[in-house]
Amino acid sequence: MASKACIVGWSHSPFGKLDIPDAEGLIAATVPAALAHAGIAPEDVEGIFLGTYNSGFMPQGFEAGLVGMAVPALRHVPAVRLENACATGSAALYSALDFIEAGRGRIALVVGVEKMTAIAPAEAAALMIHASYVPEEGHFILGFAGVFGHIAQSYFQRFGDQSDALAMIAAKNHRHAVANPLAHMPRDLGFDFCNTVSDRNPLVAGPLRRTDCSPISDGAAVLVLASEDVAAGLPRAIRFRARRHVNDFMALSRREAPYVFEGAARAWAGALEDAGVTLDDLDLVETHDCFTIAEMLEYEAMGLAPRGEGHRVIREGVTARDGRLPVNLSGGLKARGHPLGATGVSMHVMAAMQLAGEAGAMQRPGATLAGVFNMGGAAVANYTSILERAQ
């Protein structure tokens, strides 16, 4: 049986509106640092897996070739590009894990990258809506804000207005982001600001306010993976105790209801079962809060609350830094930022930092087991990882 794969190193650019002009520059700024962190020489890398959504954010296609351009020492290493909407980074990561676990190689590089701020926000929204089911959902104004505004409105019609709970989620994630030097918006906005519609916090789509929506960000994140035998000789190793990828209907109209994230629930249940643990065993979770309604629905999908009661999780402080299961200690997509192709890789970096005890001011003391949930589209492609420290 082929060796399991471990995370042995990483790097992460700041997220935000960056001066670096393109994806190639972002790759050049992060890949060498990740290899150095892992203690791996470029000539030892056997496969490169690059995740970027693109879809028109930059004119350059054939993006896998950019790694060899940015880091010439890697120019002869086989490289491929993966895309799976907002779960693009996890798609690249899982493909690299498969590469090692199938015995195709012992060391792989995973790069997630996106340059989103070089175009106008309205144009960016129009590009992102391509990741919805366009025949039925392409008409939503403001792109995915419109999609998730529709989801939130449907949820509120069924279970009551939970706008204050969404504001609590936004305030929590911004409060957490203050401890993250890489975050796009490391500002404690407070509940009152997030819960009040104002000139600075207008309604965007349906009941969602600006503070309910993640920002448009640039950034890159990199992971170095190695087989267990290689990892044994390196400074750190974070093992995948379990991982699951589950898809669902792309069209919301084919679901039981727009707010039912069945694929996410199946990914969580399967990963926890494979790992032989429960939510109570986890020390922290990094989850996909592209919009605050998404985080609340993910509370229900992961099993923290029954359907319609996700608001109780945030009201009771379960997911706060000092709660029973801290969620998004990094600030999440909401405050850390959401460069599409980099997001899934970033989430795994943030969890690995916690397990390695390298998370700085974000650190959850004694963290040994972490969950990561990254989704593409409105819970269409659902990835759940259970990570633990191997050494």
C-alpha cells in the first residue's frame, strides 16, 4: 500500500488588494518560502498542482506553466492546473494527495493563487457568477451575493429573520482576524456596526449587508506535501486523518430547498466517520464563510445544530475563540479574505499552523485535531478534511 501524504511546509502571502501585479508574481513571492519552510529543495519536487479559478480575471491561460516561469528551478517538474470554483484550492490539494498516495511521487507542491482586484468589482461579480448554474442563476445581480442573498431570504422565510445572528458571525470573524497579520480586513467591527444598515454598511442583496459578504482579494497560499517516510525526516508533519469530497446538484432548484447543504453534510459525516471522531474531539474548524449565511448553514451541515437552529450556535458562543469549538480563528473568508483559487489552500495552511503550534497570536493552545470545510459554488463541491499532527 502506498504511503499516506502529510503536509510538511507552507507559505502564505498577505490577502487583500496587493501591489503584486499578477499570478506569476504571487507565485514567485510564495513558492520559495514554502520549500524553505519544509526543508525541501526544488529538485526534489516531483509534481506541481496549481489551483486558480481565473475565468477571465487575468488574460493568461495555461496557468500551470506559470510556476516554472516564476521559479525557474521548477521548470521541468510536471505541473497541472485544477479548477473547482471556490473549492479550487482543495481540488488541487486533493489531487496532490492522490498523486502521492497512488505512488506516483513522494513530494508534491500545491499552489493556490488568484489576482482579483485588477478589474472593477462589478466585472469581478460577473465573472464569479459563472460558477453558479447559469441558465437559472446567472441573472442574479451582484453575482454570488445575489445567490446567497436568495438563500438567506429563503431561510428567513422558513425559520424567521436571523439577521442579528449573521451580524454576530461577521463580528466574531473580524474579531478573530485582528490576530492574523495576513488578513485582508483585520479590524474588529463590532456587533452593532455589523447589525446596522448604514451608508458604510448598506444592504447588498436580499437581507445581506456588506458586512455579511467576504471581500474581493488577491493572494496566494502554498503547501508542500510529502509521503510519510519522507516526512519522518523533516521538521514537521501534519497528517490527513480523513478527507471527503462530495458533490451536489449545481442548480438550487434541484435541491430540497436552497438552504439545504446536503453535500456539505455528507462530506462532514463521511470525514468524521472515516476519522473515527466526533465534533467534540475537534479543537478548531476553518469553514467556508464566503457569506455569513454560509457559515450558519455550515453549522447545521456539520452537526452543531439541527436544521433551522444554526443561529443558536453563534448566540451561545460555541464558535468563539473561547467557545467549545472555535470556528475561523484566522478570520475566515469574511475577514482573512477570499482569493478564489487560494482559499482552499489557505484554509489548510491556517489549520496546519494551529496543529504545528506555529499560529502566533491566533494559536489555540494544545490544538491536536482540526477540521477544514471548503466548498465550491453554493455547496456544490464540498471538501472536508480532518487534520492531526503526526510529529
